[in-house]
Amino acid sequence: MMYRIISAGNIGYRLLYSGGAMCCVSENREAVLKNQIKFAALFICLCVPAFAQAVQAGTDEQADDGECAIFQIEVRKLQKCRVYLPEDYDSTRTYPLVIGLHGYGGNARGFSRIWEYLEPHTFIYAVPEAPYPISDLTMESTRQYSWEFRGDDAGLWREADPWISEFIVRVADFLGKKYRIEKTCLFGFSQGAAWAYITGIRNPEVFHGIICFGGRLIDPLEYDWLLTDGIIRNGRDLKVFIAHGRGDDTIGYQAALDAGQKLKDFGYDVELVLFEGGHTIVRSPLEKALEWMGIRD
């Protein structure tokens, strides 16, 4: 079976960043969860359509025991979303919302650790979990997920891929009804960055901006069911912050340069930062991104 990763150049590369499920923020100190952080793990009724994690649809491919055919059937499911509130949260005030999208092989718990490095907490941070499991590990901290359907049937990609953007938009809509949201930004890493590009550009009326670390903007000629030049042009009011490590040997930093230039050509307001490091998230450019987006002063 072919493993398709929109944000990576190599098919089948299982872990896109050091540490697997644990998100890495370049900082020389132990991560300590602070008791005063207000946190809720919500099982949001997002009605996420998801394929069972098997093979091809519409075929008569046989199961391992050779006794039956296997088809992919659309289902609905509840999907976990972790939400962090400022310590001094006031329900009468409005707050910016940042939705974090973890990378391939990551999980919501690991990507939530970034919150510890972003003091002062002046915004709401939400981390949904990608819908497709890629491991059978039982511990929550080590489970691995993908934003993309695993398989080699392009027809299924065309059907399933748009659901991911719909899922992410539903996260924004759900939280917009639960809290007083001033503006919403997407923040993605690696595969999550690819989906931040896709979802933000497809939904400029929902998102104020996108922050993309170590990711790739897909080629509309290759993925025309997700982005076209017309869709990209329509999203040009979106603010885009791109950060990439010069030493990234998983997705080379040329991907950041290409994405920045393409979006500028379409009239986007783009800020691009190259930092010393590899396929990771570094605190300084992330803080700069939040300031540039108006998430914090």
C-alpha cells in the first residue's frame, strides 16, 4: 500500500519529525505542565466522515483470509479536540483563537505542549486530533495519526481529502459558538502545515491567517480537487506566516520559498522566516508569528 503524505516529498516516510508523536519546540528545558492552565479535552460532535483504515473502495480486493472483499464505507465519528484557555480567562471578553494542526505521526496531546512555551497566554489554543490512526499503540501520548486517508486509490483521495478541511472548519465553528472569538488563525507543522494552507485558502471567510512551519503548499495541478489557481486567488485576504528550518532534510526550505513567492504572486500578505535548525518548531519565529498576526501585542 502506498502512504501518501501531501506535505512530504517521500512516500512512506513514517515520522516527519524527531520524537514521533511528541511535538518539538527548540528549547533547552524540561516541559512542565502548569496546574493553573485551564484545559478541557472536548469530544466535539463534528461528524467527521472517516474511512475504515483498510484498502481500496469500489474494488473486489480480498481480505487477508481471502474470504471476502473489502470496501471503504463513509462513517461519522466523534473527534477529540484539546482546548486551552488563558489562566485569567473571562467569559465576557473576546479572545483570538489559534487552532494547532500536528504533523504526520503526531497527536493532539503532543502538539498541545507548545502551549507551555507561549506565555503570556492571551489567546485560546485548540488542538484537534487527525482522524486517521497509523499506529495501534494504546498509550495516548504515543498514538500516531495522519490527516490523510492512507491508500493508493486517487478516487478516494478526491472524495476524502475535502472532508479534512470541513472538519477543521467545524472545529472553528464549534469553538466560535462556545467562546467569544475575536479572530481565528490556523497553525500547522509539516503535514499539519499543508492542511493549514489548504483549509485557510479554501475558507478565507473563516480564518484571519495561517502560520505554517516546515510544510509545503500543494501544487494545484497535482491536487486540483483541493486547490486551484482560482481558489488561491480568492483567498488572498488571508495573512500567511511561513517559517522553515534551513537544515530541514525532510522538507527542504525551498518549499517555503516557493510557497511564499506563489502566494505573493497572487496578492497575499506573506511573512517568511528561515531559521537555523531542522524539521522542527522554534520558539522565536512562532512568537513573531503570533505578534505579526495580532494574536498578542
